[in-house]
Amino acid sequence: MGGRLATGLERISHDITSLREPGFWAVVGTFENSWTLAKFRGVYELPLPTSETQWQGIQLSDWESSHGKNDYELYVEKIKKSISKGDVYQVNACRTLKTVNSANRTLLPLAHRIIENNPAPFASYLSLPHIEIASASPERFVEFKDSVVVSSPIKGTSATEEFLEKDHAENLMIVDLIRNDIGRVAKVGTISTPRLLATEPHPGLFHLVSDVRAELDEKLDVVDLLKAMMPPGSVSGAPKSSALEIISENEGERGPYCGAIGWVENGRAELAVGIRTFWQGPDNYLRFGTGAGITWGSDPELEWEETELKARRLIGLAQ
């Protein structure tokens, strides 16, 4: 990630408090709040190593969606009913695409395709014994340096620079949620929003992005910060507890999708939200997730189209 290459795997931990140990840790936190932490011996300012194999493309018809168009639109309607009853204000409704990895593909050549054809601020590649990830995430989850925390939630996606009123309302809603999450561990009076509703161009689409900044309470550390903020608010909903209940009832396990991917080193951290991400584990399936934020103003068909827009470019690169 970010031109940093980690090599020489020393050990793997699933205990988040391991991040208090010195050294460089690659971090994968699932949406369900389980952790894979890999400590590496060497870290270098180098590009991704070249791949000895070519990417064997996947036909579009080979992908199977956890929710078809009709099922997804019914899911959106169900969320809107919960909103009408006052149970929740916003929910990020996701679906997962999967295909059998019959060619035993490694994701390294796909990661190169992503870097070359879909450059993203937090593009990353991770290969561990039981999980492999190639991500084109555009969204900063947590930057932590010199006791300062910055989170940059994305809410609002469009094929043009024009956004709906619903997009602006949704972004503000999630900014409030992120402020609340960070507020649990921040020094009193230090939370600010230096950037609000900014338009950012990304390959094939535009996003609305805001920044939330704070100083961490001096008695706390990066472990406390991650515990307070997981799962990422921009891909769960508001209020978070109610949104998580709805997600649990209507979706399968998301895994690394919508979790956190990045690194922690001697108290510093840079982690992205695990979106625009391919991953595969020991079950021989390659997966990719896509979703949309649902509010009272959502149109089910348009929300389906948003999930298609977010997936289209990267699924295309996998062909």
C-alpha cells in the first residue's frame, strides 16, 4: 500500500492487542470485527513485485451475486420501512459477487491490472497463507500519526459531478456518525471537520468525501482507536447499532469487504475501508463486494444501479 513493500513474514496474530508490539503489521479487520495481523521483518519503499504469471480472465457470466436485482430492491424497500418506523436513518446495503477459482489464480497479476488501470489512493495487495487480497479502495478509514486521527468517509457516488440531495444528506449523516465514533477516544474539544462535501474524481465515477480530524486521548492508543471505530461507519449506517442488526438479518458474512485493510507500525497507522476489493480464502472462491447507502429518499432501482456502477470497472478488469 502506498509504495511500501513488506517482506519476511514473522508471525500471524488474531489478537488486536498485538498491534501494541513494536514493528510493522499488515492489518485486515473484517466487518464482523475479527482480525488478521501479520508482522513483517522488512519494509521498503518499493513498488509491487512483478508477477511471473498472467491473469486468467473471468467471464462476467461466471460471477454469482448474493442478491439478484429483485432481491436487492426488496432489501432496499425493507430498509425504507425500518426508516419509516424510526428504527434507523441510513443503512449501507451490500451484496457479494463470487466465482469459483477453478484456475487457482493468484491475485498478484490482478493487483497489477488494478494499479495500472484503476489507480486508487489506497490500492493494496496482501498475500498470507489463508487469505489473499487485491484492493482498489478509494477511502481512508483511519490515518493516525503524532496523536492525530483523520478519517475520510465517502458517501455519495455519481457517474458525473452532479449529486442528488440524498447524497449530501447521507454524507452529513455519516460524518456525524464518524464524529461520534472518534469522540469516544478523542481529547475533548479537538474534533473538527476541515473538509466537508468535497467532490473527488475517481476512475469511472465521482465521490463526495469529507474529513473528520481529532487528537487521540493521551491515555489511549491505536488499538483503542480501532476498537472504537470498527466497523467503518460509512459502510454500516446510522445509528450504527440498528444498522448492524438489519445488515446481519439480510446479508451473509461480509468478511474483509467493508472492513479495514492497511498497516500499523510503532503506533502509526494507515488503514483503508475494504471496498473495491477482491479477496479469496481457503474455500476456493474469489469474491468482490459492492453496495449503496440507503436512506428514505432512495429509489430501489437507482440503488441497484449504483452497486452496478461501483462494480463495473473492477469486474471488467478481472475479465
